[in-house]
Amino acid sequence: MNEKNKLPSIIPIFPLSNFIIFPNTTVPLNIFEPRYIQMIDDSMKSHRMIGMVQPKKSGQLKKPDLYNVGCIGKITSFNETDDGRYLIIISGVSRFNINEEISSDKLYRSCKVNYENYIKDLDEKIEILNSKDLDKIFKDLKSLFEKKGFVVDWSNLKKQDFSNTLNTLSMASPFSLEEKQVLLETKDLNTRKLRLEEILKTYTLDEFSNKTIQ
């Protein structure tokens, strides 16, 4: 049995706007809403996995439409606070496509998913790119982050491999949810690098246009 077949085909969904994760990245989450407390309780009793998906700006307020591509993550750390919140760490495993939403009596949403389009996410081989490819991206992102008031430990980032660095920057960057979704859906690292460069170019052009108008 390969790794893909070990992943659940029906998973609980955590819709979180302007938030993406990639395989082999980790993110902390503060869980406090009753529906997601229930979701974590159920997940901890089974495969310890949840699907992170961005909601669209369409649909119902309490049940927005979902983007078709998300990333399943495994709960690798769990702590409960005195006031009943859950502090967890999610480790990204594989991206997926949503086949359909499943009706249930649970407070949270669940979807039937497949991993066929992102089977390489489970490949242990690391995509190799020239580290110099990050130079311009780092320069443009530093400028953008400073303007947005974001604080990033750049020295620590550079210690990671190219894949983790690029994915971390894609996740943390102050882009729109649509732009982050584009980055999430890219099939490989090189394409993600190109898309990131394209997005950064639009911000640079916008900044130049604003200065010109003034």
C-alpha cells in the first residue's frame, strides 16, 4: 500500500481565509469555536488529520463556498488551555481536490477528497533549485514585508532548504486569498517560484504607479 492510499478519503474541513499550508510545513492554530473544538475532538480519536481549505467570497455567510484545492495536515501537537481552547500544531501532508461535500449532523463540514493531482507531495525526494533563485524574491519580499509591518526572521529562513523556504514565504506573505490560492495549486516548486515572482511583480508595479501618480 502506498502512502496515498493511507490518507483518508473523507476528511473534516477547516475553512480559514487567507491561510494556506504546504506539505512538510508546520503551523500553530488556536481553536476556540465549538464546531472546530468538536472537529479536533473527532480527529484526535481517529486519524488526527484535518483539511485546511480557503473559503471563497461567495456562498452563505456561515457556509461559504470552498476553493477546490486544500491541504490535509496532521495534528502533531495538542494542548488544552484552562479556558477550553485547543492549541495545536498542524504538519502539512498532501494537497487534495474536493470531490463533494458530505452531509452530516456534525457542527463542522466534511468533504470527500482525492489526492491524485498532488501525488508528488508524498514523494520524499526534494526538488532542487539554485539558491540564487531566491535572491530577488527575498529582496522584493523584504521590501513588501517592511511596508506591511511584517516581521520575519530572514536569517533562519535561509537555513532551510529551498522548498521549505519558498513554501514558508508563500504562506506568510501578505497576499490576497486569491493569490495564495494560486500558489497553493501550483504542481511543482519551479512553477511556484515563477508564480511568486509574478505576484511580487504586480506589487512592485503598483508601488511604482502610485509614486508616479503622486
